Amino acid sequence: MYRVLVVDDDETILIFLSRLLKNRFDAEVFRAENGLEAISILEDQPIEAIFLDITMPIMDGLEMLKIIRDDNRFKTVPVVIMSAVAEKEIIDAVMELGVFSYMLKPMMYETAAKIIQQVFDTLEEEQQHHNLFNKLLEREEKKKKKILIVDQDEIFKEKLKMKLDERFIIYDTNSGAKGLNIFIKEKPEYVFLSENLPLLTEDFLAVKMRDIFPADKNSTGSDEKENAEKVHIYLMKPSPETVDEKEELKKVSEDEKKLFDEVFIKSSEEDKLLIGMQKALKF
């Protein structure tokens, strides 16, 4: 059922169109006698189509049309002009404001019904396109891989999220415990852990995450191995102030090499870390 606004100071037209819209098209009809009343209705009701007279008191149809076309909420609402004015200059001026059709008075039943059907067919087509677009977006969103970042540096995380959120679904927290809960719930494919996390340390989290991920899948044998390979856990070390980063990476312990897929230096210049992330995330 479409919600239609009919705007005209002629009671005969209001009754005629209201009955046609309700009886033949099962539409919900709202009525207004001038542009000001109509705008008040638009503010309160999700109107999907407008049938608009030109000559009205207080605020005429042309004034109302200019106002609603300047508002993003109503830019694309189909508007059918109803008028006895047939001058080409007037019709051209109205059409330039973006109207669906121009219906001359006095209106004939079948002519009006045909235009209404065209409006509703267009609305139906737009809704189908909208639904298809939403489904495609949902499908693309499902294809996105998930990243979990556990770090207490909020500014650093925001910079990374700005660079990665178009390609990935990003979860972030400053707490190891919260990070583990997010991991259990969301199953991110990639986890980036900052060094020196309080309470639940990065080493503890890495061990737990590698244990939990395949176990939670209820898999055994080769399936368990396949699931375990889906978890990629990386360690981000703070950037040293006086030591060369390459030298710092040489200090990575054998235990860290076993726990983490790779160790990055968390440079204050996040682009340096992003280069390492790009390699790990394969984009």
C-alpha cells in the first residue's frame, strides 16, 4: 500500500482522486488544501507520491515544489502536477523542477488511473532495485574478512581503522579480556595484539585464541587443521626510540616466533605498520 498526498484547494478534485486511489489502487491517501498544509504532512508522514495543484491560496504548487526539491528527503518523491494551465512556458518551468507527469484539468478517470499506475509501477521498480542493492551490499559485507585489534592506543587504532574499514570488518578494544570475548563471538580471521597488554597478556591471548578457534568449530582431524590455519595472529611491538627497528626485530624470541604469524614494529607512523599489515592481509 502506497502513501499518497493529494494537494488541491478544489474539494471535487480531492474527493475524485482520493476515491480513485483508495478504491482502485488500495492507496493510503492524505489530503491538503494548499502547499503549507502539504509540507506539514510531509514532515510527519512518509509520503511516497504527491499529486499537486498549481493554483492554491497561501502557498501555491510551484512554491511548494521548489521547497521540497531543495530538501534531500523529498528530492526523489514522484510529483504529478494537476492544472488547467496548458501554456508551454508554464509546463516547461514546472517540468524543470523535476516532476513525474503533468495532468491537465478537467481530469478524466481513465487518464488519471493510467498516470497513477505509471507512478506506482515506477515506485515498485525502484523498490526492487533498492532491495537488490541491499542484498548485494549484505553479500559483499559477508565476504569481508574480520580483523580484531587489541591495543590501548586509541589514536593509533582510529588511524588504522580509517585505512582498513573499507576492505575489512574491524573490531577493536583496549582490553585483552574483551578482545578474547570478541574473538569467541565473531571469529576474526586476523588478530593484531599490542605488546605489554595488562592482565591477559598478548602471549596468553595468542595461545587461547589458537586453542579456542578450532575447538569451537566442533571439528576434528583435517577439518580442525584447516580451521586452525584460518586464524592469523600478529604481534605489534612498540617503536623503539633509540634502537633501529631492524635490530629490534632481531630480538624477537623463538617463543614469539612460534606464537605469532609475524611480529611488527608499531611505528608512530602508522603507514609503516600498514605495509606489514597489507602483506599479512594480502591486499
